[in-house]
Amino acid sequence: MEVSRRSFLGGAAAVAAGFTTRISYGLPLGLPPGIQLFSVRQQMAEDFDGALTAVRAAGFLEVESAALPKTKTAAEIRASLDKAGLKCVSSHRSFGDLTSKLDEVIAFEKTIGVSYIICPGPGRRNPPAPGTRPGAPTIDDWQYNAEEFNKIGAKLKAAGITFGYHNHYVEFAPVDGKEPYAELLRICEPDKVTFELDCGWAKVAGKDPVELMKKYPHRFSMFHVKDFHLPSNPSPANHEEAKVTELGRGSIDYRPIFAQAAKNQKITHAFVEQEAFDIPWKESLKVDADYLKALKV
């Protein structure tokens, strides 16, 4: 049902109660302001509840989990999120977790209350021996990942959770004449696997999120929103030249990205991910939240 802004007063309490009805938050596409908790990984390790309180105070309403304290149970994490007035709608889980203990992951994330589980990086068809560092994935590895993603996605779908994949820059570096990201999009079945487009890392790799959305309509359902000072010739090979900064202070203009998303995608969530801070962290979070709220397309 539709809910007026007036009926949403006291929003923190509503979010804590699991409020999910879409209203206008003033953000592009009507999305609530979200943040990836990897942004405050260090702060959560020092003071979990304090970090969540600061995230809410900066203006964020929903979060995507990562780097959660391993000493806390799912019920304890859920209680802390509720207390802070935050809704956790998505979780990043490793390829290893998803392929070795998926039932355990499902039980944990259902307690948290997520709608999405996202894999943030690839595995290997033949994992390296313990203690050794894996080389770059082969194109066969990427194809194996896509096959596994279809299986994971089918099981999560049956559990009422949507599965997806999150990119960095490496997915756009050609391997054996093929682009891994294109292979993932080709092999992954749309009804089993969605894609969380990290717009910042795509730009670091020299890719335009607008063109990706034009080429692959209806394949992306979530964004990661971050800014970089980009080099003059961004590409996977020189990704280290890109320097992360707060939203609106770097090279990336998100107006055309959100405008294109409105045309041929159904973006359900957009998460700021501040991988490093140029300024004090609480100020940084406020800069990012304010940028999203002021963004017009």
C-alpha cells in the first residue's frame, strides 16, 4: 500500500519494525539512503553499536552487511540493527561460505532479515593449497563461478532470498580474449542471479555504467555508489592510480547513471561504500548521505 510522508514520521521506529513500503525519500528512483557496512568495518570492530548509531545519525536508513563481528550471533546483530533504526536488506558473503555452508548462511541471514545475498568475489574451480596465494582466475574459473552461481541462486530463491554478484575491477580485465564480466552475464540465468553494479569500480576499470546498463537491460538490481579521483586513462591495469574519496569530491557524476537506471533497470537499493576516509569518518558518512539526498536526475 502507499504510505504518506506524514504517516512515516518516527521513521527510525518504523524501519526497526521492518517497514518495507516504498515511499519517496528524495533520492534518485525513490530509494532510501543505504550504506555498505564495510565502510565502517574498523569502527564496528571497536564499538559495534556505536558505529551503527553513527551510520543512522549520518542519515542512512538501510544497510548491506559485511565485516560483521564474528563474536556476535545473528540475533544479537539483528537486535543492534533494530535498536539503531537500521534495516539490513542485503549481505555480502564469500564464495567459500556460499559453496561450503549455504544452509548455515541462509539461517543466519534470515534472522538478520535480508532480501539479498551477494557474492563479492570469485572462487576457483581448483582451489589452491592452504597457505598459498591464488593466481588470477582463468576464464574457465569464471565460467565455473557462473555455473555455481546458478545453483546457489536456485537454492536461495527457494528460501525467499535473491542471489547476486558484485564486481570490482578485475571482472573487466580480458582473460584469454574474453571479458569475465560478460561471461558471467552470459551464463548466469536472470531468474537465479542478479547483479549488484559497483559503479565506482566499473569506472576505475574504464567501463561506463550507463553503457553497461544499455547493453544489459534488466540485469542490475542494486548499486554500489562510491567516488574516485580517476586517472586520465582508467583501466584494470592501472587501477592503483585511482584514489577513493567522498561522493561528489571525485571524478564520477552519478546523475546520468541513475537516469539510465530509471529507463531499463529495476534498482531496488543503492549503497554508499566508503572504502577509505579522506576526512573524519563521521563527517565522511554525512557528506555521502547528503550527496545522495541532493542528487537529482
